[in-house]
Amino acid sequence: MHRDEMLRRIAARADGTDIVVIGGGASGIGVAIDAAARGYSVVLFEQSDFGKGTSSRSTKLIHGGVRYLQQGNVPLVMEALKERGILRTNAPHLVRDLPFVVPNYQWWEAPFYGIGMRVYDALAGRYGFGPSRNLSKEETIERIPTIETDGLRGGVIYHDGQFDDARLLINMAETASEQGAALLNYAPVTGFARDGDGYITGVIAQDAETGEPYHVNARVVVNCTGIFADVVRRIDEPTAAPIIRPSQGVHIVLDRQFLPGDSAIMVPHTDDGRVLFAIPWHDRVLIGTTDTPVDEPALEPVPFDREVDFILSHAARYLTRDPGRSDVLGMFAGIRPLVAPAGSTGDTAAISREHTITVSKSGLVTLAGGKWTTYRRMAEDAVDHAAVLGGLDPRECITRELDIHGIHRHASQFGELEHYGSDALAVEALISSTDDLGELLHPRLLTRTGEVVWAVRNEMARTVDDFLARRTRALLLDARAAVEASPRVASIMAAELGRDESWRDEQVATFRAIAAHYIPE
């Protein structure tokens, strides 16, 4: 997947393509995969990098949603559990089983949560990841050695899915490209082309790197911009009423010593009514999340102090060692694109995570809401609608059986490169080609300099932030180490992209400004 090839495809389709997709997150790239796999011609524009927004800032779970079961939203849970199973089959190098322990401190919790998890298992059916069961106090401590034992009675264990969101998204973009789609990052859509009746006939986009405009005609345009859905809707119709209720969720990352072992903790009820997770991830511990309404969407949201304090205080209740701000290796915020009913002013935690599809008077299709786990089903629904609206020949969705790029059933054999899946051998060959490409970028990061070269040449990484935040997860896993590695990354990328010294210096300064929000004061 290379930018020059994408530009050639776009030029060839400028006079007419079936579908233009706006937005390069999970829903947008999901739509591109589905449409291209059906044989439709597709062009996708993303204003920043693929997954720069919400899609790289999740809790790293592919799950049915235990909280949605508590809310009684059984259809959503069933759909998500089915999609969870499909995704593990189609991308096993990035989606895997993770056992969760619900610690019990009250007499009623064992039967209550035990029954609930068995219902969860039953709803999964043949897509289940493993049976739930009750644990004794000793079994609970064996699985979670650092669990708070004061008052502990036992636990309930159940299974869900874990993944690397940004890595999956890059593999999805590669899948869309392999199916024939043209995808361009750093190319915001600035306007729409219309016919005499005001009906949308295409988009106007601009290459943020060169300033060159693109005019692409299309039978139908699909808005998949997540938290920015209303921004695009207002480009189409300035008076459009908002449909997005943005809500911020924050996570912190700690050293693995806070949660050794292979099991996660799920706290079913926090002070604000949310579920709290503590999860082993990339040899770190990820803890979150919060649910804080925000007024406006942002590409780089910033955690509030009260959110970080909330997570730390709740983590201290369940861990024998109480984490403090100095223990936080990284923290990040993501904004959920929740779709609220008209006139809704209630708690964002209670808003449904189901997706919606709307069509404007000018024919703009907007896919909004939903959750990572159900991206494939959301895309299928959106393409079905778009095909009808655009007068395209009806074709069946095939993504249930479509492998995601990098698929490998035994990727763990590749060690620190396992997240590349079937690409690991090629990455390893590049790293081994010269001594300097095999060097670690930083002593605290399991990232080689050759991975920077790979990301530029094969994964359309264009900035230092692209590489350290999304092609690898260095910024999340150890923000201070990522800052220290950024000058070297910038130098390697400058050489690959043909950039000068001023570009390199600007990239380092920009990345340091971004990373400052990932490090608690």
C-alpha cells in the first residue's frame, strides 16, 4: 500500500467512481473493504492519518459488551458476539481470546455475575471464546496475583476478545487496497459537487501535503467521519441539526508488574456506573475507561485531570499496589461518536452503541455511532443503503469470509513481530538486511529502526506521529521513550520521503507537543 499508487488510482477514477467514502477510521475503511469486495469502484479520503481519531483510542477489546447486557440490550450483544467470532477468524494475528476475572467481595456477587456470564456465553453460541465459571478465592488470586485480598470471596471468569486497534485498521486499509479501493490519508474533503437539483454528484478534496485539489465524481458519497460526522453534514447542509453526542473516554498505561499473569480484571460497576477494565496489553497494563461529555470533537483530545484521578483511585481499590501519577507510562483520550435521540440530554453512558444510517436531502449517506466490534456489520448495512441510493447493481456482501491482510493462524512464532502477521517475514528480512535497521529505537521500546522504513514504504506512514502512535504503539506504551526516539524516527522518515532538515525538526517539535498530553504532570 503506497501513496503514489493510491494517487494513480484516484486520477484514473476522477471522472467517475461508484462510491466515495469520507473518513479513514474503522467504519470508513470497513465500508471501503465491503464495497470494493463487492466489485464497486471506491475512493476514500481521510483528513489526517488512518485511525488518527477514535479508532486508535479504544479499550483494545473485541467484545459483546457486558455492560450492554446489564442494560438489557440483548440484540446488540448478540450481534457483537457474532462479529467478535467472525473477526477472530478473519484476523487471528491481531484478535485473540483474553480471560477476564470479575472479583467478588460481596456474598451476592458470585451467583449474580456467575449467572450473567453464563447468559453471555449462551448468547455467543457457536461464536463463544470459552466457558465462564465461578472461581474460589485461591483460584482468583492465582489468576490475579496482585488483586486486593481484603474481603475477597472469589471471582467469576469469562472470555472475550482483545486486539490492537490501530494495527488492525492498517491491515484493513491494506485489505481494501487489495480489493481495488483507492485510499488517501492527509486529504480532507472540503466540499461537494452537485447537479442542477442540488443532489451530490461527487466531492472536492485537497492533498494536505501538496495543496493539490481533487475532484472525484461519484454515484454516491458515504460520510464515515465518526466524531466529525456533523462537521461533514454541515458542509452539505449548513443548518443540519447535530446527531452526535461526543463523550470522552480516558485510559492509562502502567508497568506489567501491576497486573502480572495472563488474565484481565473487569469491575462491573464504578462510581459513575461504567465498567472498568484492567488489561494486559503489549507487556503493559491498560486501565480504563471514563465517560465524560465534551462539547466539541478534537483530533487530539486531552485527558482531564479528574479522569486520570478517577481511574487511579478505582485501580487502587482492586490492586495491592496503589498506582500513582508517577507510575503512568502513558495516557490517552478518545471521543466516542455517540448518536443520541433527538432532544436527549441524559447521561452519555446510557446512550446506545448501536449504529444509525441517515440520508440527507442531497443524497449524502451518513454512517454514525456503533462500536469497533461491529464495524463489519455496520459497513455491510451502509453499503446496502449506498448501493440502492446510487443505483448500483445489487451485489452480495462477502466480508464474513474475507480474510484481513496479514492473516496468520500462528503469528506468535514471530515473537516481537507477531502483530505483522504474515508480513512478519518480510519485515524481518528488511530488519536483517543491514545492522542499523536491526537496532532498537529505544532501550524501553521493542521497536526496530527497520520498522520505520517498512511503515513508510508499505503502510503509508507520513509523519512521526503516524509511526510512533499508530504503526507502532510506542506513544501509548511509553510516551517518554517515544519522545526520546522521535528525532531518530524523523531522520529515517526524512530520508525515505525525501524531506529536508526543516521538515525533520518540525516533525520532532510537533510530535513532542502531541506527546506532552500523554504524560501526566
